Amino acid sequence: MPLSQRIHDQFLTSLQNAEAAPDVLAEPIGEAVQVLTASLMREGKILTCGQGASALLGRHLAGILAQQFEKNRPGLAAIALDADAVAWADDAEPGAGLARQIEALGHPGDILFAISTFGAGRALLPAVHAAHERDMRVVLLTGGEGGPLAEILGEADVVICVPAESAARVMETQLLAIHILCDGIDFFLLGA
């Protein structure tokens, strides 16, 4: 197969995935928008976390919320947790650093926004448990079947599960979902 055909096929696969996403993701994204906005309006904050590239998506979300998306508005309380904090945690278990940050910064009514490509991020499991212990709701943005992270969530939590098998397609759609979430929050706060 020539390289140009491979490139063409990558674009088509991405477009097909994006075309199928609204039917599966519109409802959970809408629910997440409501959960996030309600917390922010009650002076809660959004704590984002992830591992590797997912941590970068979390930083992106926190940055948009704290600054602005497409419309000028006051900054919203959002903090990207430091995924590298495990390096300084005393016990050095995966996720201990994230969990400690949640213990230090999280309060009842705050939201943990966890991002994982396929829901298997071992470092995120302790973070989700720490959030639940702090009476925080969790919004999980993941892909595939949701993995172990989706399995430990409660009824009050929200799972946005991108229907894709490829990590690249999941992450592309996760970035789009983050932008749609930010647009929805701005819609609630600022109107059309």
C-alpha cells in the first residue's frame, strides 16, 4: 500500500469515528456538562488528572476552564493535578501522588475529571477512590469498554466512553469531547 493511501485511510477512519460519536456521546457529555456546571456554580472546583498523553488532555481542559474557551468570561476553578507527583510520594505506589493531591485539594461538591485512553490507568484508581472518600463526583473520559476505572464508579458519577478501538481515534475524540464540554459549560453560564 502506498503511503498516500495509508494517509488517506487514516483520515477516513478518523472521520468515520467522529461521525459515529454523537449518537453514543451526546447524552453522557450533556450529563457531564450539567454536573460540572452545577459544581462550578456552587463554588466547587474541577480537578483533572490522567497519565501520559491523557494528563496533557487534563491540563488542556483545566487551562480552558481557568482561562476561556471561545467567549470571554471570568476564569473558572479548575486545577490540573500533577501526574508526576508519584515521583515524590513517600510510598511511590502508582497513583499515590494523585490521591494525595485530591486529599489536599478536594472538597465535597468538587469534581474529579479523570481521563484515560482505555480506563486501565493504574495510577488513576487510587485517585478515584480518594475522590469518593472526599464526597466528590467523578467524570471519567475514556474509550473502548471503559476498563477498570468505569467499573469502580458509582451511580452519581458520569462515564463518557469513546467508541473506538485505536488509541489515536480515542484521543482525537476525547479532545473533541473536551471542547464540546467547554462549549456546553459556557452555554450554561453565558447563554447562546
